[in-house]
Amino acid sequence: MNNKTILVSSRDAFTGSLLVDIVEKEHIGKICSYCSDGPTTLQNIERFRPHFILLDLFLPGMNGISILKEIKELLTNPQILCYCRKMNKMLGVKAAKYGATALIDYTSNREEFRSRIERTSRGIKSYPCDIQELLDENDYEIYPQKYTEITTRQTQIIEQLSLGKSNMEIASTLGITVKTVEWHKNIVREKFGLASMAEIVHFAIRNGIIEREEGICM
């Protein structure tokens, strides 16, 4: 019996059930937790300390890149398969930098998911060819702002702003003051020259904070 503990996270119930079904039928390990939002995912990673994590990069409340940063402080060399609707180069390189063992997107079919899950559970790294080329060349500067360093709190605020939330709504959601929201927002705007909401949204998409809506092809 495989005693590997596995945490599954997915904002989408269909995708989540697909991942759970693969894990169980292939006897990859024992599912210790299933989560549908970012804060709960991070909380249960800290609680259960799983060996293998299936991480949706666009969970509500806290995105996958922020979670990956926190995992580095909590666990030693966990296996992590990150996925999203469309794995662009910028997002993929960031995920790999922060500890993703492998990457896959929703355009993959069940067999591709099964194979990637099985390989990742054994610690085999696997990235799309275009992302692997960038990692091999170590030439990330060709993509502007790829390695933009913003704090987890600033990421959360940019995410909420991009979703159309007001300062008051963001403060309530994150449990902070409106003044704190405005302070972080102004820092990011000034640092990266974001003069309008449209620029904030584009910044969020480019840096893997929110996802451009696309159809799921499973």
C-alpha cells in the first residue's frame, strides 16, 4: 500500500473530481485533504504536511504562486504538480522557480493528467518545452516583469482589485484596514507605473496573479 499523503486543490469541482479519481484508481497515495480555495489549501498544507500536492494556480483568496512561496518555508522538497487553464511562459517559469515539480494545463486529456501525476509523485520534473528552454537558458529577462517581486499581501490586494473589488471590500475580505489596502496599492502602482485599473488588470495577468478566462478543454 502506498502511504504517500496527497493534498488536492481545485477551484473547479469537475477538475477536482477528475484528479481525485486518478489518484485513487492509480493508487498514487492517500488523499489527506481536498481544498477549493487558497487560504484553506495553505492551512491544510501546514496541518497535514503532505508528500504530494496537486495545486490549482488560480485558487480564490490566494493564488498558487503565493502558496508556493509559503510552501518553501513549511515543507522540505514536496512533490508539487501545478495546473491552470493555460500555462503561459511567465507563470510557468515563476511556478518552477518557487518549487513546482511539474506543470500541466486544462487542455491536457485524462491520460496526460494520469501520466503527469504518476511521474510527479515519483519526483520526476516535467515542464512544457518552451518553459524548460527558458529554465535551461536561465534567460528570463526576455519577458518583462517576469520576476517582479511583490509581497504576498500585495499580490492578494492586486488580485482583489483586478476582480473589481473596492478598497472596503478588500479590507473586509483580508481582515485588514482600508488604509493598509490603500498603502499597498499605492506602493505597487508607483513601483510599476500602473496609472489605471486596466493597467493593474494587465499587470495581474502578466504576472500570474489572475487568469484570463478561457474555455476548459478536458
